[in-house]
Amino acid sequence: MRRFGDTALSSSASTSPSSALPHSDWGTLQRLFPYLWQYKWRVMAALAFMVGAKLANVGVPLLLKNLVDTMDIKPGDAVAVLVVPVGLLLAYGALRLATSLFAELRELVFAKATQGAARSIALQTFCHLHALSLRFHLERQTGGMTRDIERGVRGIESLISYSLYSIVPTLIEVTLVLTILAVKFDVWFAWITLGALAGYILFTVTVTEWRTQFRKQANEFDSAAHSKAVDSLLNYETVKYFNNEAFEAGRYDDSLARLHQARLKSQSTLSLLNTGQQLIIAISLVGMLWRATQGVVDGHMTLGDLVMVNAFMIQLYIPLNFLGVIYREIKQSLTDLDKMFTLLEKEREVADAPDARPLQVSQADVKFEDVSFAYDPSGGRPILHHLSFEIPAGKTVAVVGPSGAGKSTLARLLYRFYDVQQGRITIGGQDIRQVTQSSVRQAIGIVPQDTVLFNDTVEYNIAYGRPGASRAEVEEAARAAHIHDFISATPKGYDTMVGERGLKLSGGEKQRVAIARTLLKNPPILIFDEATSALDSANERAIQAELQSVAHNKTTLVIAHRLSTVVDAHEILVMEAGRIVERGSHAQLLARGGTYAHMWALQQSSE
């Protein structure tokens, strides 16, 4: 009955988010910029505080030089001893405080922009994923996709943190220091510093680019391991049914082993990177201090100048020590962010027309007009062939037939999870492709054969049919679905948790919750897809009578295997291989003695 297999056959690597070609780093930054620019005043204020922090930071070595030079005081000059060094010490402390204060103000001001951008992109991605077609969600791996979103959101924070708080401030400080050294001393100080920085950055970028492949491998294996773990735990019962705990553990361990190897390579190459960086720093420090020491000996520089040069070098190279890590994290953040943007760029297979208007359901008749459909439009096996029928407003039409006939496909097309390749489907004379999907789905309620519940309370799952419904309305729907007594008998009543996908409830209980949820929604069009298949005969008869009462004066499509549940339908359609082979009322079809009569005889004899 379910045609998921046909959908799965149409999957390809091109539909996977991870298979899409990555954007350039600059392209990813351009995509991020508008989200940050919504907080432009905070951005500009943060930049101002950042410049203030760096100016104060550069002023510290200059003040330290003056403090050292002023210590050459003759004995007995008590006023100078008290006033000059004390004043310089207080100024030194004030600059240190200003550096930290400006840095904290920068983070405080920019935090809202960072978190706001991350929230906006995460919410947009979440909404976009819900807007994508059913085909995408049948082909996805939940664990890997949620991991990509999680890393993308974290990547925004890391990217902003490392670029605004590390890279940009360091560039500002390098520019200020090089200018001071070139103007105050000879140009060789600036050239040695610039050469060291260029060599350091070139080495860091080259080695980090080479190391990126191991980080990417580690992330891929991490996502694969996470996907296997989530998939296995979601199918806990199936694993237990077939006693395959060891098999699942082996699959998970294989992924962890590959992840382990990739992380070992990443760590060993990190050690190589750190060693090379320290070598470049050591050579440049020796060169700078040798030059400064020679200047002191020759009398061109004071002892304070030597201290200042040393302080400048320490201030510059401390952040550079982390350049490899920062560059790697920025690259990784850009990669993670690009994956999330790739999800955002995933085109909707089923999209509203530009001029789509809300559906008008004053006359809720449903028509299938010469509908042909295949899950794989590029040449897969057709599911429906030139199908035409009508469900008049307020009437009930039942569809019966063997598994694979295309019955459940009718419900998916009516919900517009897919668009037909030929023909059209109308509600109240309106082609559902010309109205908004939201209004179409608002007008339809379904009780599916496979009921999946949220891991929340019974009340939450019933009220999901109409969010905001009162407890009294929820209980009324539960009574109509003959599940109120069961819920009331549990210790927590309507606050009982149903477990992951509703696994704490039996199949019949889940189905009755689904019926109550749809009854609460109370739409003009109803679809019952094997709505009572998981119920025993007594409950089935009771609920069947209730469903018939609910369906009174509503446009209803009933999909069924058991013919006893559709005998009161205004019209019954018998489908085989995507075609309607018989149609008529129950009595007419029995009198005809065809396929329906044969199915009826078989079911009666088996019962």
C-alpha cells in the first residue's frame, strides 16, 4: 500500500545537501553579512570599542618605555621620585584597565548581533526544511542533517568571535606597531617584523590548508557515526526484534574507528604546525632583540626602547601563537556555515505559485481529473494512470484495492506533497497548484495508517490538531475517539508522556489519539487512511460509527483494506495498478460480481 519504495528509487547524490558544490569563503561571508547588518549600530559600536582597546594596548609598551627611562633619577630628587614614577604607574594601570574594559564592552555590545544572526539563520533553516518536499525528507538522514545545522549555528558564533575578536584586532595592532617602529627607530625593525609576520602567516595558511582535509574527513565520519547512532536508537524495537545489538554496535564502532584515525592525523599535523610556528617566532624575536640591543650599546636607543620593543613583540606574537587554531576554526566555521546555507538553497520541489491565493472552501468538493503520476518523473514506474473521480461536497468516497494499487498516493497528492505530472486536482473548483499549500492543508484532516506521535504528553499530541485548544475540547475529542477512559485511568492522565514516536502506546491507542487529533481539527475535508486498522473488532465498530457521524456533511476520502468499513460509502472505487477498475455503491458492486465482489467474499470467509 505504501509507495515509499518508489520514492526511494528516485534518490540520487545530487539531492543530498552534502553533495552540493561548496561556495567560496568570500561567498559564504557575503551570505552572512546581511544578517549581521541588521544590527549595524551595534557593529559600528563594537568596531569603535575594538579600535579603542588596541590603541590602549599599544600605548602600554610606550608608557612602559617612559617609565623605565624616567627611573634614571638622581638621588635626593624626592619630588621626582614621588611624582613621576607614581604618575606613570597610575597611567600604566589605567591603560591596562582600558584595554580590558574596551574588549568587554565590545563583546557586550556585539553579543546581541551574534546571537541574533545565529537565531535568524537557524530559524530560517528550520522553516525552510519544513517547506521542502516530502521526497527530500524521505531521502534525508536526520542525524547528519541536524548535526550540520548544529555545527552551522555554532560556526556563526565561532566565525564572528575569531574574526572580530582575534583577526581584525591583530591586524590593527600590527599596523600600529609597524608604524611606531618604522617612525621611532630605523626601518629594519619594521622589515624584520613584517617579514616574520609574512613568513608566519604563509606557513600557517599553507599547513592549515593541507590539514583541512583531515578535519573534513573527521566531520564526515562524525556525522556518519551520529546518523547511525540516531537511526539505530530510533529503531530500537526493530533492533531488539532481530537481536542485532552486536551488529548495530559493530556498524557504530566502524564509524568511530574511521573518526579516530582522521582525528589522529589531524592531531599529528597540528603538532607539526605548532613547531614550525614557534621556530619562526623564535628567529624573529632573536633578530629584533639583537637589533635593539645593538642600538642600546651604540647609544641610539635607551634601555626603555629595548623594553618597549620586547613588549611589542610579546603583544604581537601571543595572538599569533593561536593563528593556526584561529585560521583553522574560521575555515571550519565557514565550511559548516556553507553547509547550512546549502540547505537554505535547496529548492522546493513543490512551491506555491507566485500569485497563489488562499483556498476558498465554501464548496468543498474534490475532483481528480485525468491524473497521472510517478514518484520518479524522469522515467520511473507510473503509479497512477489517467485517474478521474469526484468526491461531492459532504459525501464519502471509499477507495479499496490490493497493496500497491496507489491508494495512499491519492492522499499525498491531495495534500500536495507532490505535484501531478498530468491532469489536475481541484477543491471547490480550484486547482490546488494555484492556491497556497498552507490553506489546502488547513482544509484537510487525516487519520493515517502509520501514526507517529511527538515525544510529549497525550494532551499535547491531541491538541496538536488545533494548537491552543482548551483541555475541555481535548477531552471531548478524546471521548469521541473512545480513548478518554483509557487516558483517565493512567496515573498522570492527559499529562502522560507517550515516548519517542509514541512507542509507549499500543498501535490501537496511537491510532485513537490520531483520530482524536483530527476530530479536534474539524476540517471540511477528511481522509481516513486505514483509520481503524490497528483496532480490535469491538473498538473498530464503535469508532467506525463515530467516524461516520463525524464525516456527516463533510467531504470524506476513505482508504481501506477491510471492506466492512466502507459499506456505507456513497461511492466505492476499486483500484488495481493505478487504475479504477470498478466503481459504484456496495450493493451495486456486489451485484456486478466483479473484483469487489470477489474481495468481499474472500474477506467474509476469512472472518
